[in-house]
Amino acid sequence: MDDASSDNTPNIFKEADVPFKFKYIGMKQNKGRSSVRNIGINHAEGNLLIFLDGEMLAPPAFIENHYKHHVHESNLVVTGTMHYEGVYTFIMPDYNEDQVAHLKELVSRDPEYRRLYENYEQTQQHSNVPCPLVTKEDINTNRFQRLSFPNRYFLNSGLKHFGERLEGFTLPYIAFLSGNVSVRKANLKKSGLFDETFVGYGAEDWELGYRLYKNGVQFVLDPSTVAYHQEHGISKRKVKEQWGNHYRFVKKHPNIDVLILSLEWKELPFMHMHQTLVEYKELKKRFPDEYNELTHAFRVMLFRIIE
């Protein structure tokens, strides 16, 4: 799917020489993340769908490693996003200070990449044009991995305690991150596709994941399905869009297991959210007719964080 790219993307498929069926669908006008994915879903001919962001580098066994999970089970979501690997393939003029410092540390470990970076500093530092670091040959030989790094944000926030299948975790739907996730087409048809009222960045994948979760889908984290995210600048506009879409999410599903995600904006880890939700549900179970003012106030507090 090409959501009205303004670069050379429309020509890439003409140059592609791949030993499998390749279907290119290009939009004349930008449709947005949810809408364009739904178009792709409706045009897909296979039974298994893998969503992968445009800036990802997928290892050779990527599709096979996703597919093997779905061969004997029909009710799965498989994600590699929790085992995130980032990579700097370009020097981007809009990197923030932390990204620049991180990149300098990585290139210092490789003489050729260090030479390219030093040349950039001397000749192009004030240019607004991205400077390539990694070649196609670097990708084919895995040399690019010298500029890669792990980011275990979700696992380090508590998910690693629940194992590959997130057993006992009260918020498994957060594993549905559309940058790298697979699910059967039949499950999407049953739960509904992406909600196209979510415009811009963020939450549209969690919202769909929540509906899949409510329909009994099992979530699986598999490090062998990881792909490499080519790092780029982080727009402040995206953060604003993410807030707006999170607000839409809780308005659509004002349930405690969605409202609890508001605590992420207070920089609390997912393990904290899980434990709080466990205690909330235990309170409601043990005292169904008491503490109503407390539980109501708690829900209002969570909603107000986003509102």
C-alpha cells in the first residue's frame, strides 16, 4: 500500500524482481493510516495478513517465522514489535540531540561508518538532505546490524514477566502494534477492520487489538519475528495526534482495562497498570455493592488525564 507518496515509491515496484506475487496499490490522495490499511486488507488474497511499517528492514525468515505460528492455530495475533530493533541507515537532519549522540556512539565502533559520518560533519552538516550510511550490500550481508540497537521498552515495562503468550497479563491487546504484527484475515472480519475515524498517528492499532482481545484472540510475542526499524526524526505533531487518538479510544471504549492506559502518560510502567487493574477488579469482586464512590472517582481520574 502506498498512501500517496511524494517520493520515488511508485517506481520501486517496477524495479522489484521478487519470486512471489507482488501487488502494488497506490493512492492518488492521502487516505490516512486506518483507511489505507483497510483498503489493503480488502485487496489481500491470502488468509494471513502481516502488517509492516514502510521503514522496516525484514530479515530473510521474517514471513516464515510469522507464518509458522498460524499453521496449527487460527486465533492468534503474533507480534515482533516488543523485541524492537532500531537501526540508523541514514543521517537525518531532523534527529534530536539524543539520536545524534546515539548515532555517534554506534558509528565509532566501525571505521567505515565512522569515516562516512565524519565526512558528513565536514561537508553536509548544515544540509537538509538525508545522508545515506547503509548500502543495499550492507543489508544483504547484515553489516547494517553494526548500526542497530535493541529497545525493549515494552518488555522492560513489565511484559517480560508474563512469557511469550502474556499469560495472566490484563492488557494483552497492547501487543497489537501495526508496525510488525500478523493476524488471520478471518479474525479481522469478525472483529471489524481499523476504525477510520482515527486520523493521524497512534491508538488505531491498540483499538483494533482491543476488539480482537474481546473476541478471544491469543496474543503471542516472538523475538524471531523482529524487524529493524530505520530511525527517523520524531515530530512533535505526532505526540499531539497520539493524545487525540487516545482520547477517541477511551471515548469509544470507556472500560477500566482501556482507561488504565492513561497511566502511561504519567510514565508509569505497564506492570504498574496491570497490578492496579488486578487490584481494582479484586475490589469489585469482593465488595460488589461497596466502595462505589471510590471506584467511580478512580475511573473519572483516569479519563481526566486524557481529557
